[in-house]
Amino acid sequence: MASLGKSVTDAGGVIVEILASRGGGTTKKSDLDAWITTYKVPVTSVIDTPPSTGTKTLTFFGVRETCVIVDVKTMKILKKVNGSVFGTGNSSVKQLVPEILKLLGA
Amino acid sequence: MKVVTRLFFVASLATLGCGSSDDSTTAAAADTGTSASDTSVDDTATSGDDTGAPPSDTATSSDTGGDPFGAYPAGPYGNKVGDVVANLDWEGYVSPLSDALANTKPYVTTSMDKLRRDAKKGYALIHVSEFL
């Protein structure tokens, strides 16, 4: 994520990592900190707010390891990838970063 | 002599009463708690580290007349290709340049609407993760 994320922002795009759950439950700031530190995440990283009100983002997207590219003017989803929840194969981010870089003209 | 003493006393009281307006302005300016550079002290809670709302992320809004993005698109919202993503609310670390570890940035509240305005070009990538 470290180099992939920077390539998107360097090209003028926005990248948002949402830590939507921990072990299927809600996330707290301490979970976000641990995750950022463990995976050395440099991009915008967020959790649902307020943290105690359930997993709104996960509920909206349906499943973790989901990655979408949106047009920021219309907020329409242009591309979507559901990566493996078992951690096999390329992650959804790895699959979509080349696609957004093409859109950004990089 | 008594007259002089009384005049000095009255003058002293008047001087003490005149200095507060500047101080209150300064205090008010330093106490808004809403600027993007305001780093909230959010690590002082004991076990519950979510007490107290983080400040709002205002650094990305351009208020210089005219909003190139317009209002957030209306629904219906969905998660399939062609659907409009809902304006979800979040809190966390906003790092538009990805130039350092995310949690070295201020901890703020933000939203999909606020974050999309960081885009210099028209696309955003959103990833939903879980920490196992």
C-alpha cells in the first residue's frame, strides 16, 4: 500500500483506506493506529464515526476487501473489484491501482 | 496628599479595566478548536480512546467563492458499478499527499464529500479493509 497509494496521490487522485471492521466488529482509533503502523499505511485512513454505532461502511459495501474507483464529480462507481477475503491472489487495491493511474493519465 | 493618593488609586483601577478586550480576542481566536491545524488531544482517555469528537477536517475545502464540486450527488446510493456512493462519515487521518505514515497527521472527522475535494484530477479509489 505504501508505494501503491503514493503513486495514486502523486498522479492527482484521491485514495481512501477505510478500516471497516476488526474481527467482524466495530473499529476504534487504537485499531486504526495499530493497522497503520503494522502495514505502514501513508494514505488517508479512516474508521466509521462515531465508532460505536456499528459498521456502516462495511454494511454499505457489503464485504471487506472491496475496492472501487469513483468519479468524484458524480460519485458514481466506475470500476469495482472484490478481492479474496482469504488473502489469496492480488489484493483488490493492487488490481485497481493500474486502472486509476490510467484514468489519471499517469 | 489624600487627594493625590485617591487620584492614583482611581487611575490604577481604570488601567486594570482597559486591557481585557485584546486578551479576550486573542483567547477566542486560539480557542475555536475547529481549524484543520488544531491537533486534538485524543490520547489522554484511559481505555476508551473515542471519548470526545475529533475536530472536523476543514483543510481541504476551498472557500474562495464557487464550489467546483457542487453539492454531494443525490441518491439512491449503492455499491455496484454505475451506482452513486453514499456520503459516508468517518474519522481518522487525512493524508492527501501520502507523504508520511498516516497517523502522523491530525486525527479529524471527515466524510466522502470532504475527501473527494482533495482530488486534483477527477478520480478516487476507495478500499474497504478489515484488520483481522
